[in-house]
Amino acid sequence: MNVVDIIRKKRDGEALSREETEFWVSGMVGGSVPDYQVSALLMAFFLRGMTDEETAVLTDVMAHSGTTFTADDLGGFTVDKHSTGGVGDTTTLVLIPLLASAGLTVGKLSGRALGHTGGTIDKLESIPGFRTDLSRAEFLDLVRRTGLALADHTADMVPADRILYELRDVTATVDSLPLIVASIMSKKIAGGARGIVIDVKTGAGAFLPKLEDSRRLARSLVSIGTQLGRKMSALITDMSQPLGRMVGNALEVREAVDTLSGRGPEDLATLCCALGAELVVFAGKATTPQAAAQEMDRLLRNGRALETFRDLIVHQGGNPQILEDLSLLPRARREIAVAAGASGTVARLDALAVGRAANLLGAGRYTKEDTIDPAVGVELRKKVGESVEQGAPLAVLHVNREDHVAEAERMVAGAYTIDPSGAPHEPPPLIVERVTASQVPPRDAPENG
């Protein structure tokens, strides 16, 4: 077996076998298959597509290219969620303690911010003392002992994905749906969860703005995860305007605390309850998503979820006093109001523009090497459907540096469309579609990029 024959086979539109996939992936990770041959394969995948079986095999092989967690490691049936990224996407900070408070076991590995989407690890690290760099032993001990741990991906997990991600970026193959699915699901499979819900964003601030693209991704993720023995579902959710009202790391921790205290923004709480309901059903603790969502809402309002978040902070070295005194979180030196240019009703709020403005202020990264300022970001005072008077604040910028402030202010102001007639405008539906395994039978035909 040699890589040239594998490239030729895929170039000609044939499906690769498991043995061929294992051969080139292990060679890539071990260094015997050079980048230029892997790049040729990536382009062949992009142009010729992959069947569901091929994608499932690639996902599984990538997942086992490094260290993995098993159900035995984690102590039984664990659950996880993944979001395709958005603006103000604080769901993990609320959902993970919420699930644990419902008696589910959660061992979650998360990532850092890149581009306009926030990273859960950066948000958690804005809590003074909070540790996300847990060793494998520490992570497993917490999951087994407390039922909850939330940490950064370790360097030895899914090394195949890191190599492929960098090569996809420089070979114009990022948009290949099968490669996107393999990248996402390989990390979920390696993490050991048996029940997984995917939050697939759609709209202006999403990785895939068009609904049809988001639908294809959701269906493929559910199909591949199901083939690999996981209980899977996906919610396609709106990201045309930011989720919640805070965009920025410490700002989003503040909003998570408010939500876990039962006083957060309705859209964030509703989405967390809906996502959590899928996993509660998978774990056998409720028979329907509707009943499970009601239980999720009860745990948000009775303080149980907040206490579980306190336990998580304590177990991972953070200062739990932030829950009583949010001023202990990093705070920006200045707050700058972005005023409305006219009276009326907010008809549109562009999530992408808000995310880019937060990045300009230092809340995100343009490259993996950039340093994040945990204190800065954008606070949204008005969202779609709400009334505003001329001169009143639409949003507030939380600022430490003076450079880029004027540009960020223009971006946020431009993100708003105000209808001066004052006519009512309904916000877009938060949950667009629910995708389950029964809706997505495996495909025989290849899926192209």
C-alpha cells in the first residue's frame, strides 16, 4: 500500500477503505506521509466528496490518532455538547453546570477563541484562579468524583485534526462538509461522551450563514455520530443577532452567573434548557424533551445549577466569591455608550458586526498567538423588536485600549437597523429546526465540499 495509489483512487472518485484511511492518517501523524501528499488528498476529498461510511471511518481513525477517553475512563454514560460558534454564545458556561445539577455526568473539553466566535476556555480563565490546564489524571478524577469537569484540549488528543486543520486552511479546503464533520466529531468521539447534542448556528454571525448549509451540516453530524455508536441530535439555532446581551469573556461570565441565578436573558436560558433537554432524554432521566426542558428551567430558577457552578469553580481552583460579587471579575477601565441616531424599533442587529467590534477591542483573536483581554467587549442594551429613543444607548463598549475604539463604535452603530415608524418587529425564531437520528439515514452517494 502506498499513498500515491490512495490519492489516485480518491482522485478518480472511489471510496477509500478503512485500511487505506488508517494508512495515510497514521503516516501523516508519524511524519512518513509529507504535507504535499496530504494536501493532494484533501483536494481530492473536496472535489470528489466522501460517502457517509468514508466520513465515519475518517472520523473514527482521527479520533484514535492520539489519547482518548472511554466510557470506563469517565465512569459510565457521559454527555457533551458542541456549538459551531457564534457571538455571545455563553451556552457552555450555563449548560454544563445545569446538566450536572440534573444528575448527568459531564466531562467536557473545550477550545479557545479564534475569529469572531468566543472560546469557552478564555471565558472560564477570566475567573480569578480558574484552571483549565488539567492533566489527564486530574480531569478523570474530577469527572469520577464530582460528575463535572471542564478543561482545555490536551496536546496529545486528536493530533490528526490539528495537522489537517492547518493544511485545510492553506489549501482552500476548509469548506469541505465531510472534513468539517470529521474535525468536529473526531474530538467529540475522543472525549468519550456517549450522548452528544450539537448546536448548529445559522445566520449572519454563524460559521455557515445560510440555513441550507447549516441543515446539511447538522444532518451529517448526527448521521456520523450515530454510526459511531453515539446518541445524537442537533438543534439549528439563530445567530443573526447575538445570543444574550454580552459579548466578551468576563462579560459573558457575568451573564452566565445571572442566567444560573434565574435572571439572565430569556433567549440564552431558553436555548440552554432546550439543548440540555436532549441530553437528559439520552441519559434516561426524562421521556420527552418537553418534560426535560421544564426540569432544566426549574433547576435554573431554584438555585441548584448555580450551586453546581460554584462547585465547579472551587474544584478547578477559581474564586467562588465572584458569584456574590461580580466586580471581582476583570473590568474594563472605560465604558462608551453607542447612541441611537433615531427613535423607533430595532429591526435588525448584525451579529457578525458586533463580534468583529468585540475583536477589535481585544476580546478575541485573529491568530492563535494573539493575547485576549478578558475585560473588554460589547454590552447590548437593545435587541431586535425593542424600542429605542434617539440618543439613548443601543450598546455599551467596555474598553481598555484607545486604538480601534472609534472603528468599533462605528461597527456597533452600523450593526443596528432602526425602523423609525415604530412598527413592531419580531426577533427571528431562536430554534429553527431539531434534527434527530431518525431523520438522517446514511447516504451512499459522496457528499462534496
